[in-house]
Amino acid sequence: MKKNISFLYDNHGRRINYVRLAVTDRCNLRSFYCMPELGIQYEARDELLSYEEMEQLLQLLRRMGITKVRITGGEPFVRRNMMTFLQKVCQMGFDQVNITTNGTLTSNLVTELKEIGISSVNLSIDSLDSERFFSITRRDVLPKVMETFHALMETGIPTKINAVVMDGQNIDDLIPMAELARQYPVDVRFIEEMPFNGAGSHYQVLNWNHQQIVEHLRTAFPLMERFPDPPYSTSMNYSIPGFKGKLGIIAAYSRTFCGSCNRIRVTPKGLLKTCLYDNGVFNVRDLIRAGASDEQIWDTFLEALGNRAKDGWEAEKNRNGGLPITESMSTIGG
């Protein structure tokens, strides 16, 4: 197969150059916005994409025009031999290889992540208060997470903190979290809560949407100013005089950024999602195991992108006719 294309587009003219690959559905936390307290029914190991299958897929996507990879989970580092896999991915020639992690298992790996060429890390921290952190995640591991944060700051790996904003849970944390950007060169991003909690429930009205989050932050930082967002940005970005880092607001539930969405997702089982809110389009794992050629897989991707939903609202409507979403974010890929 000698196909190579420079740019990949969907049927709405949006360039697709970014894949989020979830390497496991397992997670060592039990954040209530992500999964039920007792966890989810994990897939058997042979149901997940193997490392070899993921490497084949990424090499194919690179030839199709994908330039940016994000490795997610679950929690990626609960899967054995993750560093070996990451090193191989970093050697494939992508412009960026990034990781999303909860930071509980990574403090002693940060130097190695820097050495192998990881471009950036998204670190999930929903509270800086130990009691609230435990209430949200059902695990008492905030000190380990903060060890990872400080290790990232010391090594200079570009870092973003992701904090899901939850009504009645961590509102008191928004200002202290934002203050991290005063002292450190970190982007602190506040994310609207989404319905992917594995329980099929969500607020009737999302009180803490992106507008309410901005208004709340302005009470403490009245000089906060919006600055132009980089291409394909999912966040609305703000600077504050005297801060080393920046703030961002991600309208993940309001879905205000769909018009420039450049990403696709592959779940741990190999299901392609052209939108976070769709029901999955086809299973690349099944194609690989059925002996499909790279050319056949390539053509299947092109067909899927040629029938992509216009936005997350259309994707959600198409997937289940308006019935509640019952997936866990852990099974999709955070």
C-alpha cells in the first residue's frame, strides 16, 4: 500500500488531524462523573486492542494525515508495558504525542516521559482539597497526584490541568485551582460536566455552564481577558496579568466548538467515534482481526468521515433518539 495524503477532511470541510486513542478502560479512581461507585464491567483483555494492533492503526492514521496523537484511558498507566508502547509511538513521526493521566502512577515516570519525547501532559485534578478530592474520586491519593504535578513543572513538560466543574461538589476549588496558574506556567482548564457517568443520568439544567464558570472566575480575577484561541482549540482561553500560566473553559456539554473539531476517537475495544457523543461508527479491531488490508481499513475510515455528524447535538440525536447516555467516559476514552 502506497497511499499517502497530506490532509484529511470530513463531509463538513473540517480537517481531521488528531486522534485520541484510549489504551484501556480500566482506572484506579472512581470519579462519580466518570463511572459508578462500584466501577464498570471491564472488558476482557483479548477484547481490547493489542499494542501491535494499536501500532498498526497509528501507522496507518499517520499516512492518512493524522499529525497529533493523545493517549488516554481509563488511566493509561494501569496497563502494563505502557512506557515501551509510548516510546514506539514517539518514534513514528507524529508532530505531537500527548498523554492524559490522573497522575496517581506517574510521578516517577515524568523524567522518562520527557526523554522519550512526550509533547505534553493533561493532568486531571478536580479538587485541591483532600476531603473533596476523596469525595469526588473515592480514593485518597491527592498527594500522589500533586507529586506528579510538581515533577511535570520541574521537567518543563508542557502541562494542562483538567478540572470538571461539578455543581455542589468542587465550586469552592475553582479559584484555588486558577491560582495555580499564577505561580506555575500551567494551563488550568475548567470543563463542563458531561453525561458519561455510566449511570444514564445528568442534570436537567446544567447550572455551571461555560458562561457561569467565567462569571465566577471574574469575581476573583476582574482583569481576566480573553485572547485569540489557537486553531482547533476546544477551550476558550484567558490570560490574567501577573500569571505565569493561563485559564481555559471547555464547553464540553454546551458543545460550542464543534464547528472546528479536528479529532476522532478510538475506544479501548477499537470502536471509532467521529464524535464524542455518537454511538460509534465501526470497529477497527474487528477489521484487523478479520484480516482486512490497510487499504480496506483506510477506505472504511474515509467512508466514516464522509458521513460525520455536524455537531455533538446531531450525533447524540442520531445515536439513541434522545434516550439517556449510559456509557462511562472510561470506556470511551477521557
